[in-house]
Amino acid sequence: MSQGVPQLAICLSEEPEDHIKAAAAWSLGQIGRHTPEHARAVAVAGVLPVLLSLYMATESSEDLQVKAKKALKNILQKCTHLSALEPLLHDAPPNILKHIVGQFSKVLPHDSKARRLFVTSGGLKKVQEIKSEAGSLLQEYINTINNCYPEEIVRYYSPGYSEALLERVENYHPVL
């Protein structure tokens, strides 16, 4: 596994032919879907952002888009290497975002260091900015993540909180 992943990652990034990129994407998806260790090896090779961009690129062939999307989903469902997932929070469309946020919702409840890093790196703030349908799976994942933190932390990183706080400051009448 460790020798093949870097070579497949190079094919995915540098190969001009879409059918070869599609084969590399499929292969990486098959490797990454086995265990969290396999998914980590694929993620550490820098494959996830490349797969995402190939999936979203209008110039990619339909076959490449389909295989990149499937590979992403396969890898994401096993990936517990959160630092590789976090950059995807900013660029992924909702159908992929659901899988990314889902992984955070699985890991964060059990890892205090990861929870702290998720706050300091801006991940919690980004999750608060995600628009999701009430009752959707994505909303359930967001709720699970939010339940990993004290309410005031979640509020602090929610959109509009700083404005609400400033408004309270403006309307505050000090008692002298």
C-alpha cells in the first residue's frame, strides 16, 4: 500500500489523460475504503483535494467526475485523519460536505485534543456557517459536533455573534 499510493497520487495530479486519472481515482478509492489506516495513507498523500477538484472541474470527463466522487466518498467514510479533512470543509459541495462533517461528528466526541484543534484551526467556525436543512443528516452531524462543546463556544463561533455582542455593548448602561 505505502509504495502504490504515492505513484497513484502522482498519476492523479500530473497525468493529462482523463481515463488514466479516472483509473487512479478508482484505485485510490478502493485502497482508502478498507480501514482508517488505508484512508490515512491516501489522505496524507494529498489526494483528497485533488479528487475534489477533479470532481468539481467542468473540464473533467463524466467518467472521471463519477470516479473521483465515488473515491472521495469511499475514502471519507473511513478517514479519521481530521487535519486532512478540514481544508475540504471550505470547498466541498453539500453532497460531499455531508461525508466530511460526518467524519468529524464520529471522531470529535471521543478526542479532546482533536476538539481543541478543531476550534483553534477554524473548523468549528466553518461548521457553524454551513447551511443545512432541518432534520437532514448533515444537520444531525452538525448537532453532534456542537454537542461536543460548551454552548457559549458554539455561540461565539456562530455567524452574527460578534455583531450581537457589540450591540449589547452599545446598549449597556454601566452602573456607576
